[in-house]
Amino acid sequence: MPFITLEGVDGCGKTTQAALIADALEAAGYDVLRLREPGGVAISEKIRAILLDPANGEMGDVCELLLYEAARAQLVHQVIKPALAEGKTVICDRFYDSTTAYQAFADGLDRDLVSQANKLAVDGCYPDLTLVFDLPVEAAQRRRSSRDTEDRLELKGLEFQQRVAEGFRAVAASEVGRVRLIDAAGPVDGVFRGVVGELAAAGLDVPEAAVAAALAACQGSCWS
């Protein structure tokens, strides 16, 4: 069964879309496991807290890279690989493409080094489909403005987020067989219907009734 990852700059709406995808696939009869990165298991969630804490502003780029890879390696080992072996459809909010965009493109770490670190952490576990939600960073910032606080990476500013966005577009251009670029500027239902089209192209049948049920469940809690 497929392993689907969702990517994009902070505030692009991918977390909302991850919930919609999970709800729709479950309504269509799929056995779905929804995860997030960094996190998903106790060890990885503890690493997440360190990575996102604004108090850790002095964290070096290599330290940051290794912490992300450690959290990922544990999630793959403990949850993702076993779930896929059981025939579940796994949906993960961020995966190694985020490390490429953030640590290689935005922070400027050597891309070959980051690629090797990613390879080590995923242990042969690669997504079947990756959806990159493309949104101007100014629009993403406006969406994030409703939050009470910003994490350590969000506080790096618009220029950093712009480099992240460029990184994701480069990833999408380099792996067209796996990665799909989704225009995330529209309303949530329109973006989701574009996502459903990509799921169908990947062999996942999502009936209209399942799409409608997922959107109905999202009412009042989704961005517009």
C-alpha cells in the first residue's frame, strides 16, 4: 500500500490536507496511519521539542540536521516500516524532502551530505507519492499569523522561507515521477480536489462520497 508524504513551507496548509486525505481514504475503506515529522513516536517527539523550541536559537546547522535524521530513523524503524509491511496506507506530514529543502537549500549544507544523511535515516523506506503544497511565502506567513506563537524555524524569517520554497520546487522538478506540485493558494476544498486527482493518478480510488465526508468533517477548522 502507498506511502504518501506532504511537504511545503510553514503555513502552506499541508497539515490540514493531511487530515483531509486521511479522513477521505478511511471513508473509502483504506487502513490509514497518519504521522508527522519530526515526531510520531515518543523518542522522536522529544527530539521535535528540542528542534522547534525558540530558546534553542544557538543550534548549529549540523546539529539540527543530525537531530532531524535521528527522529526520522526512529519513526521509520518503530512505525513506518512495520505499518507498510502490514498493508497500511501511511500518510506523513513532512519527511526527508523537508530536510533537503530546509537544511540543504535554506541553510546551505552540502547537498550530497544531506542526501547521504537522508538515505541513512530512511533505511530504504521511500515515499510512493509526495505532494508539495506550493504557496507564496507571504501568503503562508499570513496564515501563520493566526497562531499564538512561532517555532524556531518559523522565526528565521521570510528570506529563509523563500529559500525553503525554492528548495521544494527544485525537488519537485528533479523527481517528477514521485513528487507532485500542488497550487495551495486556493480555498481548502479546491486544493483538496486537486489532491484527490493526484491520489487517483497514483491508483488510490477516492469516491465523491468520501471526499464530501472529509470536507464536511473539516468545516469550521480549516483555512480558507
